[in-house]
Amino acid sequence: MSSQIDRIDGPGMPLRGDNIDTDRIIPARFLKAITFDGLGDHVFEDDRAAMPDHPFSNPAYGQAKVLLVNENFGSGSSREHAPQALKRWGIEACVGESFSEIFRGNSLAIGLACVTVSREQVEQLMALVEAAPDTPLALSLRERSLTAGDLRVEIDVDEPVRDALLNGTWDATGMLLDDFDVVRGVAERVPYIRGF
Amino acid sequence: MGKTLLRKVWDQHTVRKLPTGQTQLFIGLHLIHEVTTPQAFDMLRVRGIGVAFPDRTFATTDHIIPTLDQSRPFADPLAEAMLAALESNCAEYGIPFWNLDSDRQGIVHVIGPELGLTQPGMTIACGDSHTSTHGALGAVAFGIGTSQVRDVLASQSLAFDPLKVRRITVDGQLADGVFAKDVILEIIARLGVKGGVGHAYEYGGSAIEAMSIDERLTVCNMSIEGGARVGYVNPDQTTFDYLRGRPFAPQGEAFDRAVSWWRSTASDPNADYDDVVEIPASEIEPRVTWGINPGQSVGVSDTIPATGAGVDEALAFMGLSGGAPIRGTKIDVAFVGSCTNSRLSDLREAARIAKGQRVASHVKALVVPGSQAVLAAAEREGLDQVFRDAGFEWRGAGCSMCLAMNPDRLDGEQVSASSSNRNFKGRQGSPTGRTLLMSPAMVAAAALAGEVVDVRTVMSHV
Ligand code: SF4
């Protein structure tokens, strides 16, 4: 069983922009490897080169654990390398307006929590962290809340995601193999395997 | 109320309800390639788990392979290591693998349908977001990440949340010069790049029904660009005719029995949809993207937007001006290829435009067939010669400049007219490279003119 995750504590990092795609999170050339090792060093590499004050290059956010994002974060390619790169850099949770479905699933599969809050709340949190980057953020999955200084917001997290993180079943392999006879049963039932 | 195809397939493949509330779904067909799988096999080894159904997984290589010199070892040691890892993993676990020396090798989403592996009513998964492509034959196909590849290898199943179904009806006739690519770009422009999150897109209506399977593959391919992980077209006679005789399709009388089951998987006429969207075919014109996500497109006779969310950032990156016509935008590179538009019919459309013409002197133009079968068929028809005579390079099959993990890539701030599916920053291999997405015919027309043109004006001369 994978570890149980009920809270994430640490500084935040504001990463502004809608539709930030996984090609930007980790450009395709860094996928040319047979392990995920070292991906953390290349997170947002091209965006950082184009933008010297990119949050991932800003030492003020160097210890960040909670990434604050806007809408449709992680769209595009299904590369798990994207959440892997974020996690290996040190990010433990993403808080944003919305996430692409595949990115959210890939994140869950490696124990990286993606939770949503409203656009206004993201803006408040970003402004707060920009003004005081050291502010500790406390994300509680159990209480469905995020606290930053005096600010406390309710987070939205899908029940299966929350359950999986709280119960440590986010690594799904074990659970999927629990009842393997039933899997076999389906294989014997579907006509394209059984034979037409 | 009747059921949708999604609902029927979902029910038929449900293993059980998981304690998390998700559904464990059986995966009927698993397709793998070299980029998203080496870590999955490593995780299996670390855990001492085997592959549950090695005969339900099929492998090919596409993303990293060079399209010019394919001699081994590859010049790029990293690419070589990835292919070598896939070779040894497939050998170790007994997974069928169509390598470069096979006439079945090609882009994973091109060969699945082509070989008849992809069939109506199936659940399909692949470590690639464009797995939605396979829905064109009435399959429910999911793009997944590497940990999920591991899970499919281990258990032939995955955990999913339920999906809603949005029916997108395109009725009427597409005008000449308007292609499946334009239909899906229009859909994404209208519904947005996140409009499909949480949904499967069911495409229907007379314009979709009139499409060939190749065209439906193009539409379903870009579902993910609209945020929909799954997209499909209900199977019909076009689907069955396409599948008949393909190597992995049922043969003889079994084929007829299969057809009756396939037919039964289609959405019922009174099916219950979560949402319905109607788009008249007559409103669609050839489209071109001007921005940095696939929702940012305009009709070729329109101007580039000057205001709106994300417009400033996109225009700054693209070096384009709001309010200017998209037509006349200079290009440096033209790319016909990718799992969106690299099938025989795509190459025919591009060749029809290119025939007897010359690529503009400042343009580098590439045609990259989606599979070795497409390549061979195109050569039998002499399309390679048409392209070569016009000044296009004719390359080996693979993903190539769609994501530039091989040597084919943009340089610096080059502008590419591309038949692929993503215009993200840096997508075609140069961090500052710019991509304009359009249909293969529009790419060919742009290659000749050296700038974006309306293919309809060119077509009247051919
Ligand atoms: S052609 Fe492009 S989008 Fe399609 S599978 Fe290859 S890299 Fe992905």
C-alpha cells in the first residue's frame, strides 16, 4: 500500500496562466529517457529560459510545496513526466481553478494531490504568496481546507481522489489485482476475446 | 430512455465498483510505444508482478524514430536506448511488437485501426493522449499515463470516474475544401479547450455519418484538444466495411456475427445525453490556428483576434498582430503528418494540391506517412513522386515533427504550417518555434504559396 496523505504543509508558488500544457511543464526532449530520474531539474525549462523571473527560477519560491495555478492546468499530452517533474522538483500539491483530466489522474497515481478552488480564491492565494512567499500553507484533505496566514478557503476535491490519498490507495495496482478472478471473468465474457 | 454507446461499453467492461467509488474497467486492447512505457515495465519488475494478458497488448515504435536514416544504432543514443528498452521489455514479457523492420510499424493510432485491432465496443488504453482517435470505430479509448500503463500491464484494467456524454451533431454538407480537420478545429473553438473535461464526445449528424473512417479518425483524434479524454462515432456500415478483411478483424462468418454485436453497441436512438450541441456544417470553413492552444483558431477568411483571454500572450509568442488577416501569414516549414492527418486519404488531398506545382523557395516541406502501410500504399499510387517533384521531402513513417523527439524539428522562431494537433509553445522542437494547425490540403497550399492561403481558391485551379 502507498503512503497515506492527509495534509501538505509548506510554502506556495503562484504560477499564473490558463491552459498551461504538459509540453510546457516538461518539454518533449526530456522524455527521451528510460527513467523519470532528473526530471525535476528541467521543469518548465523553456518557459524559464524565455522568462527570467519565472516562479520556478525565483529563489523566493525555492522551498515551495504547494503550486497555485489557474484554469485547465496540465492540458495536452498524457505524459506522466509532467507531474513526475513537478513532484521531483518538490511540489506536493497543486491548487487551481481546474485541471485536465489526464493530468489529474496521473498526479493521483503518484500521490500528488490536485484540488480546486474558485478563481477569486486562487487570486487571493496568489496575491498573498506573492506578497509574502514564506507564508506557510496548510492543505488539509481531511478537513477539505487550505489555510494561508489568516486566509482559510474550502477546497474542492473529488471524493475518490480524497479517499485514495487519505487511505493510501492512490497507487492503484494492488487494488486492481485484489479481485483478479473477476477481471478474468470479464475477459471470458467480452465477445471480441471469447470469439464471435 | 435508451443508452449511449459509452454507457453500454462501460457496463460490459465493468469489473467492479472499487472502495474509492471509482469503477474498475476491463481494458480490451492495450497499445504501447517506446516513450511512456520503459518506467512502467521497471515498476513491474521492482514489484515482482508479471503481465496479466500479454496477448492483449501490442507494441510499435513511432515517437523517437528518425525518418531519414533508420540504421541501428540510431545516431541519438537516447533514442536508441528507448527503442532497445521496448525491444527487451516486449521480448521478456511476450508482447507482440512491430518494430522498424515490420511492414506493420507506424504511429500507434494509425496502425490500430489499419490492422483491425481497433473495433467497435472495445475498451482501449494507450499511454498517449491521442488514444481518443480509436473512438472513430466506436471504441471507448482512453489516453493514460505511465503508472496506468503499469496497471494495465499488471491487471488489464483501470480505475475510472464516470464520464458524462456530450452529443455533438454536425448536420449538413461540408463545402469543398473543408475537411474533418476543420470540423474538429471548429468544435474546439466553439466549446473551448477545457469544454470536454469530464465528458466523452459523441460525434454524429449527417456530416459525420458521411465521413470515411479516415476522416472520423481525424475528428476523434483531437477530442483531447477539446478537453475530452474520450471521443467516438457510433459504428455503422462505413465502420463495418472498413474493418472487413483487416488482419485482426474477425473473418468469415464470425465477421457477420461480430457486425450484429457491433451494431448493438451503438447509442440507442432515444439515448440520454448529458448535453447536446449542434453545429451546422455549412458554417464551417477551412480553419487555421493563430495561437498557442488548439482552441485558438479562426476561419481562413477571418482576422486574428485582438482581444480576449490569453490573446496577448499568444500573439506575443506567435509574432502575429491582432486584427490582421490570418491569410498571408508567412511560413518557413510545412509538415504533413501526425496521427491526426497522415493516412492515405490525407496524403491524397495534399498531393492533389501539390501536383505539378513547386514548394516556395524559402519553405522546407515534409511529408511523413503515418505508417509503413500508408507509405507503401502512397508509393503504389505514385504520391511520393508527386510530392518529390513539387519539392516536398518524402520521409519514413513516424511521429516526426508533430513533437520533434526525432531529428525533425523547427529552428529558432520558424513558423510551421502543420497538419498535426498541437500548437503549444515549443511543441515542434524549438522553444520559440511557432505552429499553425490546419488541414493537410491547407498545409500543401501554404507550402506552395509560402504563406497561409485559402485552399478553396487553389482548388478551383486543380
Ligand atoms: S503523431 Fe504526434 S500526437 Fe500523434 S502519437 Fe505521435 S507525437 Fe503523439
